[in-house]
Amino acid sequence: MTYFTFPNAPPLPEAEKLRGEVRAFLAEELRNVPAHVRAASWSGFDAQFSRRMGERGWIGMTWPKQYGGHERSSLERYVVLEEMLAAGAPVAAHWIADRQSGPLLLRFGTEEQRQSVLPKIAAGELFCCIGMSEPDSGSDLAAVRTRAEPVDGGFRVNGTKLWTTYGHRAHYMLLFCRTSGGPADRHKGTSQLLVDLTLPGITIRPIADLSGAKHFNEVVFENVFVPGSALIGEEGNGWHQVTSELAYERSGPERFLSSFVLFAELIRVLQRNPSDHATIAVGRLISHFVVLRQLSRGVAWLLQNGENPALEAAVVKDLGALVEQEMPDVVRSLVEIEPGSEQTRELARTLYYIVQAAPSFSLRGGTREILRGIIARGLGLR
Ligand SMILES: Cc1cc2nc3c(=O)[nH]c(=O)nc-3n(C[C@H](O)[C@H](O)[C@H](O)COP(=O)(O)OP(=O)(O)OC[C@H]3O[C@@H](n4cnc5c(N)ncnc54)[C@H](O)[C@@H]3O)c2cc1C
């Protein structure tokens, strides 16, 4: 019996040509950016950088041309993603819209939504945020309480969203909410709205993370009137839609490359003081990366072929987060970091950032326990 499918994605010559272009672009863009800044990578927000990505056609790469896309393959898109992450490019501004909001609108959105929003996303001009989690609804997403009451011409929205990444910089939120029924209905009666975050009645308050950075937010809706044209797909179909959005959210190489800049910095330092011990530890990590990449490209290939790789994505995300979170310990075990040492200063700064960011790697996008529950269900164990 086959439980998981990780196809061998074929080599693609045009993707390798593209890799050279992306590397040249990044070498120029990131020339003077130190590793501890690049370490933020897909949490790093730079609207101008996203615009330059859009100009090169590297956002919405697989989407139809009629919506501003470029009709390239998912493996070409994969090359752009992995090069961005390996180099630590500040891709956060467009990341969510490129990864999941755009594909969701392509699949379920109205023609008007597609035409008005997708070309701007692809141009790197319009940013989106994810409105799923709430104070009492994280892992248990079906417990969502934010309510969009149908009223004349649209919906009246009340409720609070939490941990909304870059909600304060985004133009639109993809809001998961209840439009009918109550908690007893659970999966029924939920919908998704494309909410313009400038509407009156929306308050966005930043929340500081462990490092003091303010990238996520609490977003409060108080009697916000949202026009009926904002409904994505069908009213009451929210659960089906939001779970397919989560498959996009969990499927990319960002789920195992969050500590990669630290890894590269470690190698830079070790090259000056090689040892058998370090070679073995680095070799072990590289073998993990090679396997994760192979699996992850298989997920990209499944997406390319119109399949739903939710189960395979959960496997890659869970295994990937283990490697991402192990990295700071590996660095500490291999390098003596002396205060004031010029040789290890940048490694120490990068380590400092990753130590504080790492706990979130197995929370954001679905916790470890939830992913393992999905995997167990896929194996027929639950
Ligand atoms: C950096 C970061 C960015 C984020 N960005 C966004 C965003 O942009 N938009 C958004 O909507 N959300 C976002 N989130 C929220 C994230 O999706 C939630 O934190 C996550 O889903 C967990 O929900 P929770 O925090 O409510 O924890 P809970 O669901 O309360 O879980 C607490 C603990 O209990 C465990 N647990 C819960 N249920 C079960 C179960 N059934 N079986 C076993 N264990 C269980 C969990 O694994 C976890 O360890 C972000 C989170 C982080 C850390």
C-alpha cells in the first residue's frame, strides 16, 4: 500500500539557466547585507526588493499571463524560491501572496477579484496577510469565532485575528470567518473574505516576538462593513478552501531552509579551522538538506501536476523544522565563540538571531503535534 508519494522531479535545463540569472541578481542585491540581517530571509520585509522581483517576473511565476503571471513551471518557481532562501533575501512582503493568496484566488476567487488583485501581486505591488488564527483558535481552526454577518450588500464583521504576519504592511487579508451557524456546526458555515485592510473599523496592533521584532499583529474587526464582492468562492465553503490554502502554506522549501544562512556562515568559519569532527557534523547536515530538497521538489512536482500534496508537505515541514531547529546547537558544539573575536563576530550575531527565531519554526504554519497527527491519519493510524 502506498501512503506517501514523493516523485522524482525531472531535471529542467531552463530552470538551471534561470538559477544563474537569480544568483547574479542576488549577488548584486545582497552585496553589502551582513549574514545576521540576511538570516531573517523570508521574514525580512522590503517592499522595494519585492517590486524588483516583480519586474523580473519572479512573482506569480506559474499563473496565467492574463492575470499578470508568467506561465512558467513550478520547478522554475522552486529554483527562484530556494535561491532566495539560501541567500537570505528579504522576500516577506510578497511571500504570502505569491505562495497562497494568489493560488487561492486563482482557484476560488471571482473573475473581478482575479483581475483586480493578481496582476498587482505579480508586480510586487500588493501584499496579503493570512487571517486564520484567533485568540482561542490556532491548531483548532474550526473553532473560529470571527463572525461576518450577512447584511444588505455585504457582511458586517466582528472579531479578532492573532499572529497576523505583516498585517500592518499588507493591503489585503484573506479572512477565514464564520458566516452562518455556530461552533456546534464546526466546519459548516465558514467562509473566506478578501478584506481591504483600509476599511473603517479595523485596528492593527503589533506584537513583539522573542527578539523584540514586530512582524506579527493582533487585528481587531469592529462592525466592519465588507462588500459582498469580497466573498471568495462560495459562502459556507470556507473550510474546504482554507485547508487547500494550508497545503500551499506548508509545501515550500522555506520549511527547511530557515536556518540556512547560519549554516553557510558556519561553513565560512569552519573553512579556516577544519577538523574531522566538524566535517562529520556538516556532512550529516548536508545529507539532511539533500534529502529534504529531493522530497520538497517532489512536492513541487505534485503541485505542478494538479495534485494535493497536503500529506507529503506535512512530512517535509516536520522533518525540515527539526533540522532548522537543530542548527544553533550544531553551531555551538563546533565553534568556540569568543567575545570580541573578529573571526566569529558575524557567526555569533547570526546565531543570536536564529536562537530567538527558532522556537517559532515548529509553530508557524501548523505545530509539530498537528503535523504528526496529519501524518498519522495519512498512515491510517487515526
Ligand atoms: C512566527 C509566527 C507567524 C504566524 N503567522 C500567522 C499568520 O500570518 N496568520 C495566522 O493566521 N496565524 C499565524 N501564526 C499562528 C500559528 O498558525 C499558530 O500559532 C499555530 O497554528 C498554533 O496555534 P496556537 O498558537 O493557538 O496554539 P495552540 O493551538 O493553542 O497549541 C498550543 C500547543 O498545544 C498543542 N496542541 C494543540 N492541539 C493539539 C492536539 N489536538 N493534539 C496534540 N497537541 C495539540 C500544539 O501543538 C501546541 O504545542 C503564526 C505563528 C507564528 C509563531
